[in-house]
Amino acid sequence: MQHNKRHLALIGMMGTGKTTVGRAVSELLDMTWRDTDQELVAKWGCSVAEFFARYGEERFREEETAMLRTCLEEQRLLLTTGGGIILREQNRQLLTQWAYVVHLDADPDEIIERLRRSEEERPLLRGDLSARVHAIYKARRDFYRFADLRVDTTGRAVSDIAEEIARAWREHV
Ligand code: S3P
């Protein structure tokens, strides 16, 4: 590899399938998989929602950046991230420098349907789910543009998406 981008990172809004696709990609490519949220939950011993309630979003963002740095120091990883990781310029720079970054995108209406089915607690989606998703999608759309590859997942099978990402990664390394 002629560059530092030794990791494969998946970014994207809540409900775009980072976890589901991440699992499939890690199996296809036989890569070690880490998820920044899961690492934080293991470190704290409480859920993301509980952490938000106790310490607030700003503190969560500090922890998220520190965890991103820790993960990027490891050997090659498939890294999945929380949907808001792209909000900090520092995180965007770190990802750009150390990872081949794939943005999973989806139509907001499909995101809403997926999130309705998911049982996970997401503190930023309290209230009117549809209104929150549309607002967050619009507010963050431009922050995802730094990715090396954008994959629209709307209406597609997980295996198909995972294969597209695996192909792009093989070309990258
Ligand atoms: C967040 C997304 C969540 C989690 C936290 C904040 C966000 O991760 O990090 O609730 O700001 O979009 P997922 O994208 O895995 O749901």
C-alpha cells in the first residue's frame, strides 16, 4: 500500500445499515471489525443513551474522538462508526488520513422505516421520528461528502452492498 489508509471505515447516518453491512463486509474480507459505539459501551459499562442522559452530547463527542484515535492506531481494521462522527472536522481529517472511507447513504423515508423496526435506543431521535430524521439528514448531508466512496443502499440487499464495498476495498489495497 502506497498510502496510510490501512483501515476500511463505514460512515453514514443512523439507519443506513452500518452494523448489518459491516458484519457482512468483515466476513467477506475476513477483517477484524470494531465499532466505535460498541467499544465505548464496553468501556463505560452503560449504553449510549444512558451516557447521553448522564453527561450530554458534548462529552459523548469527546469520548467518540478519543475512541476513534485509539481504533485508528491499531493494525488494519474494518471500522464502523456512530452516525455523528462526521460532525467534527478533526474526525473527518483522521478518517481521511487513515481509512478508506465508505459512506452508506439511503433515502430518508427508507431510513425512517428501518429505524421504526430497530429496537435500539437512539437519544437523538426522541420525539417525532420522521421529522428528526429529515432534519438530521439535511443538516449532515454535506459532512459525509469527504468519503472515498458513496454507496446508496436504498432498496438493496445487504449481500449486494457488502460485495460492492469488498470489491472497492480490494482495488484500494
Ligand atoms: C449518533 C448515532 C448513533 C450513536 C449516537 C449518536 C448520531 O450511532 O453514536 O446515538 O449522532 O447520529 P448509529 O449511527 O450507529 O445509530
